[in-house]
Amino acid sequence: MKRKKKLHIKSVLSLLFGKMVTVGLLIVIQAAFLVWAIISLADHFAAVYVGLTLLSIIIVIWLFGKDENPSYKLAWVFIIMALPIFGGLFYLLFGNKGMPKSLSERISSAEQSTRTNLITDSPCLEELDRQSPHLVPLARYITATTYSPLWRRTEAEYLPIGEVIWKRMVEELAKAEKFIFMEYFIIEEGIMWDSVFEILKDKAANGVDVRFMYDDIGSIKTLPHRFPDKLRAAGIKCVLFNPFQPHLNSTMNYRDHRKITVIDGNVGFCSGINIADEYINAYEKYGHWKDTGVLLRGEGVLNLTAMFLALWNFSCPTDTEFDRFRPTIICNSNGFVQPFGDSPLDRINVEEDAYMQIISRATRYVYITTPYLIIDHEMITALCGAARSGIDIRIITPHIPDKWFVHETTQSFYQILLDAGVRIFEYTPGFVHSKMYVSDDNVAIVGTANMDYRSFYLHFECGVCFYNSSIVGDVLEDIRQTLEKCQEIPKNYSSTVPIPRRILRAFLRLFSPMM
């Protein structure tokens, strides 16, 4: 109890005196100035009203012709039509998802310079084709869209819970000799961070190239404003991805949601956990926290290294030579591995497309774990079509929410899936944060992408796809054990929900693309 109270007080103080409040106030001032400017034109109210309404109408027409997710467009059309005077302005400021050209070009340039060092015509594709030709289209799709090769000579270890991921990470970090790359969405000081920080400080002091990158908005409520200075004073190179700026625009929507650690180019971690104590159950924030990840050793780690360097060199142009970061060891493996990233810049929803390919090619089952189930029409169609075809589709979501409105929105999708034969389970001990797909004993993805609009359309994400690997069996067994701790949602679920709550969920679902 004392631990929770101390953390609560710390969080409140951090919020009151942190960057978020400062920048938030500046944004409020800008918004107030915008409103004042409009009000000051009261003498010309008729002209202002007609002009802003005409702007809203033009934006609605433009939206219908825009290559955008239909649900996202519908939500904004509703807002604009409900608020014809301000709706168009709101969309221009917050809804237009186009990243500024200068920012987009910088990231694309950094990604492209890294991709040129990856050999995408891997002979592993031919070998996979001989073993399991039905899996090759997925591997080719990931290669073609993300420039991430398929690898064979890579040892993999499945990590079924945050505590194990933390333990293995600390063990491997302590062995670093040349460089350490770490990239995370949320960082919070505490037991987990302190153990990692001590190792990073020691390694930096002994000449190891230590680089730490985290998302500014992801950590804005959990870290003090001077946190980067603390790392740099310890010899650790630190970068904040897409720093939070006091601007009324949608650029802040684009976040780095990846969780990557690379050690000497030979060892790599990809998982759902951030570096904060709730992820390792050091204390219970939303009940028991269930998360997963994988440890790779060998050639396949190169893909994770490339992903890290691409965003690092966007934020802090540093590296012109790539060869010094390549793996120097070859390991035995009993299957194929393909780490890959997803970027919002290419307008290709790689993670969602990969998930849907697994669903569409399944012949027996697809089991899924996700903290959020806020899906578009295409994903609903894929899941329902597979279930109606006799495929055993099971989805595990949290029983204890981290955000009530997101949980209510997740539950609003239950009935349409249940009606098609999809089985849905809630993890009763607490919060499932793992993001996994496994199908037919031969393919699985473990990564960072939630089943929601932000992960599919706005975030930089990553994952590892396994083909004919023992990891597939490990993921399946872990999900089966997790199912034993879940309660199944009944097929008549909607009838058990009070009407006012159904109305609330319908309203929230309308705005689900913005969550």
C-alpha cells in the first residue's frame, strides 16, 4: 500500500511540474488565441460563419474521396457535420494524418539508407518454399513491404512473462562488449529501470557504445524533464523520438511504440514490455500483468539492429558505416525467423495485413492475445469469415482495463464476432498486454502491435514472425495455459449489457479510430 501511495504522489508531482503541463498550457494558449481571433470577427459574423461552414463542407467532400480508413473518415464527418463552424478547423489541426513533408522525408531517408544494407533476396525463402509453400506469401509480403529478410541461422527463446524478460535482459546486457541499443515507448524510474541503468552506466564507463531512445509522449507522464541529461551525464547517448512540441497539429500522433534491445549485434529482444515496474509485476497496477517477448541470437538480430538505426539516425544522424553492427555469430535453429517493422509513412498497414494473411490461410485455428480489440471493417470481415468457415478463432483480452473507455470500446466489438463463431476470453487475473498470433502449429507473431487503429495506422511498431519453429509451439502452449485463467464471454453477451451502457459503447465506437 505504501509503495502504491508513494508512486501515486510521485506521479502527481511529476505531472504538475513536468513537460506535459508546460506544453499543454502553451497549446491551450494557442487554442484560446484561435477562438479569440474568431470571436473578434463578430462584426463580420455572417461572412465568418459562411466561410467556415463552406470550409467544413469542402473538407467533408474531400474526405469521401481520400484514401483513408472508412471508419476514421466517418468519425470525422460526424464531428464536422455536428460542429460546422469549428469542425473543419479541428480536422485541419488534429485529424489530417499526413505527416509534414520535411519530417516524413527525413525518416524515409534514414530508413532507406539502412535498408540498402539488408539483403532481401534471402535463399531462406526458397528453403521455406520447399518445406511449407503456403507460408511463403506471408514471408514475401513482409520482405517486400519492410525490407526485412527471412533468416534461418538464428536461435530463439520464448519469454512468457515480464519478469522473465527482465531477468534475461539484465543477464545479456551485462555481457555487452561493443554496443547496446535500446528503444522503448514508456520508461519509468523504479526497480526495473534502476537495474538496467546501473548496467548501462557501467558499460558506458568502460567504452561500450550505449544508445537509448524512447518516445517522448509515451514517457511524458512518467519521467522528469531532465531525464535525458541524467543519461548523457552517465555517458549514455540519449534520443527522444518526435519530441512533444506546443503546436496545434497532428504530428504528435506519430509515436515510436517499438520495444527493442540489441546487444553487440548478436542478441536481440523484442517484446510487449516497456521499462516500468508494472510490466514485471513489481506492483499491481491493473491486476496481474501478462506480457510476452522473444530473445533472438544470431543472424536474424540484424533486422532489429536495422530498425533501431533507422529511427536513431532520423533523430540523431550518426552512422555512415553499417557493417560494424552486423552479427558476428551463427547459431543453430529449428525454423525460420523474420523480425520486421511497421511504419506509418508508407501507408501500408503491414502488421494488420500480416495478421489477416495468417487468418485467411488458417486451416484449423488462430489464437490471439491483445490488450485492445478496436478493429476496422476489414479485420472484422477476416475474423468472421474464418470463424464461419470452421476455423477455431479465439481472442484473449484483459478483464481489468487500463483505460475504461478503451475497454468499453473493445467490448463493443464482442457481439459481432461472437455471432460469427469467434470465441472471446477475458484474462480474469488482470491485464493482458501481450500481442501475439499463432496458427496451425506452423506460424506465430510476437510483437508490439495492438489490434487497434493507433498501432495499425499511426505508430512505429515491430514484431517477429516465426515459421516452422519451436517458438510456435511455445506460444501455443502459453496461450493454452492463459486460457485456463480466463472467463469466456457468452454468445448472448449483448443481452447481458444494460441499454445505457450499450448506447455509451455505440458512441465510443463511433470515435474508436481516434483512440
